[in-house]
Amino acid sequence: MRTVEEHLAHVVGLGSRLEAEPCPIGEGDGRGLAEDLSARVPVPPFDNSAMDGFAVRAADLAPGVVLRVVGDIPAGAATLPTVGVGESARIMTGAPMPEGADTVVPVELTDQPPGAAPLPDAVRIVEPVTPGRHVRRRGEDLPAGAVALPKGLRWSPAAASAAASIGYSEVPLIRRPRVAVLATGSELVEAGQELGTGQIPDSNSLLLGGLVRQFGAHVLSAGRVGDDPEEFAHALAAAGRADLVLTTGGVSVGAFEVVRQVTQGDLDFVKVSMQPGKPQACGLLHTDDGRQVPMIGLPGNPVSVFVSAWVFVRPLIAVLGGVDAADDIVETVAAQGWSGPPDRCQYIPVAFTPEGVVPLHRLGSGSHLVASLASAEGLAIVPAGVAEVRPGDRVRCLRV
């Protein structure tokens, strides 16, 4: 039986980073940056004022000193006055510093009113400031040529803002992975359809498709397919256009395990030391056009799908997308106890409370307990060898 870590290594080894393409900086949230971006311009690009006030020479400052006002400098000013001995210029936040001035005195420390007011002939400094105060120096945030955004960064509005500030309008981002989702099982019917004998709603294609989007990939297709090998093979051939194929169900040891029957030569079918999610499959699907597409076969029970997606699918999508898939792990305490399998690592959906984490369902980590899954805020990770978690025990949790 494989450990979780061993199987994860097999899974992420199936993929490699997809190709990059140019993208406007205001688009592409969640995609990976393909290369380091160095600043084309310094940030800030010029010395500017950090306050609304008066640009002065520090050498002229003293309590009660009166300075002649030689001009107004709003933000975006194209022409600037020169500040000489005994002079000052009214200046707005973000406006460029005039020649001769090296310090800004906030308007609140002068005899002038804040807000819109006529330009005075002179200003009295009520309280001096230290030399160089309230001036943002050119390049103090980032000098030109320095790496501002590292390769592998997950693109975001903050990254777009930074890219604009260093001179970019377009950046190279990794193409979003295209994922095909196939939920197998002749018992599955479309959500909302009246159920016949032995039938259940198809929740897996919705669950896994939604998680794929949450992980930053594009869902090329998501649907259900029966347990007939010919039907599944046809659906699989169509799914081969994707960068990653995900299936649910059909990977265990029963008589109608359609994924195992059709892909036996391409996938490894293994048992992983985890609950839920013990039966797993992964490998490279050989398509009709000669491609080798990473494929992961997940168990069919919904909680198993949820757990397996967070533990295995998300890291592989991150590899394809060229981004870091660091887990958001927190350590907390158990607010109430629960039991688990002593020989396997347990992933139990939990909610966070002020007292600690609590299992979502009184039955624990049962792989069929889908109705309570929407309230999951994390997966408590109980290592193999721990048969019981007691109230107050320390617990590591993956935030979901």
C-alpha cells in the first residue's frame, strides 16, 4: 500500500508546466507567471511628496519661521517652481518634489487651512519636521532592473497593480490547464431528475468540476458516463483533448470497475494508506493523436472525491499551471474527539470553532457523507497510527 506522500509524488510526476502566452495585466487571475519580471522603471519614478503641505528646504526650518510661497504643485504637474532660500511651494500628495526642496511640512503644521484654499503669499511653519521628512524617494520601493515579480507567482489584482507600476501592460502567463471530468456509474442520473430503483444523483461531476475551477483550471467538459466499457472508451477518447483527465468511480476491485477495465495498460491502480480515498489510479492516457495526457482516477464516493481532489488533483493542476501549490496548513486543537483507522492517514472534514475543530458529521470521515460537505472549512489530518483523537489534542488542518 502506498503512503499519501508516495502517491502524491507519482501524481505530480505525471505533469509538466504548460506553455506561456501573452496576457493583458488586468486579466489572468490565478494563472502562473512564466518568467521573472524586472522593473522597467523605478518605483516611485520620481521624488514625490507623501503629504499635502509645503515643500521646503530643511535648512530654512525653525519654529515660527515664515517662508515665501513661490508656487503650487498638484499631482501630475508638468512644470515645477524652484525653491530657493527662504522659499516654499504648496504641494499635494504624490506630486513631484521641486528643485531645491528636500522636505515636506504637512499643512497641519503650518498656519494654512487644509483643503481648497487660495495660494498664500507666505506660510508660517508652526512645527518643523526632520530633514527629508515626508518625501518618497525615487526607486525607494524598487529600483529599475530589480526583480519585482518572481516566476511562478500566482497572478492576482495585486500583481497586476505591481506590473503596471513597473512598466508593463502585458505579461507572459502560463495557459490555464484544460481539464475533462468524467463521473462513472450507471447508477448516476442528472441532478434534479426523479430517481428510479438503485439510482442516485450525479453530484461528483459538479463537485469535481467546481473544485477544478477553484484550483485555477478550465473545465473543458464535466459529465457522467455509464459502466459500459465501450461507452466509457468513447467518452475517454473525447476527453483526450484536455491537458488532464479526471474520473470518479470505477477504480476499485468490483466486477464493474469500468475505468480499470478500459485503462488497465495506461494507469496504475493502487491502494493508498488514507481514509477516505483508499482506491486510487494515475498514469498517462495514450490518445489517438499520439499524446500522453495525465489522468487521475479517483474513488466514486463524494467525500473521497473531495479529499482526493485537495490532496492530489490540486497539486497536479498547480504543476501544469506553473504555480506554487503550498498547502494552507493550520495547527489547532480538537474541540471534540473522534476515532479513526489506526493503519491509515485520516482526512476528516471539519469546521473551525472558537474552541477548536469539530467533525462535520457524527459518523466522521465516511466517504458517502456528502450532504454535510458544504460546511467543510478544513480537512483535519490524522496520521497513521493514531486511532483516536481526544478533546484538546493538537490537530493539523488543511484549509479548504
